[in-house]
Amino acid sequence: MSQKIHFTKKWVISFIEIEENGIKKYKVTKRIPEISVAETMIFKSKKEAKKQFEEWLN
């Protein structure tokens, strides 16, 4: 699991690899803990998940 905090927007962004029935999936979540808001996206491709993770950090 990888997790970083966006400094100006106070988002906590996490990147998690999940294996379900032998199939790997990648979950990227963006959340703001102070107001209990979150957005999660699930990808089959690690490359696409990493791209979303980096996009949310910028």
C-alpha cells in the first residue's frame, strides 16, 4: 500500500493492490478525513491505477 497527502488540498491518496479469486486489481482512493468524503476507483491495470494516483497528487 502506498499513501501520500496532497499538501494544499489535504487529500489523503492511497494505492492498494487487491487479489480476488486469483485476479489482481488496483484500488486508488482519494479522501478528505475532516469531512468524511472519499472517491475510489478500481483498475485492472497497474499502469492506469498509477496514472490516476499521480494525477490526483498534482
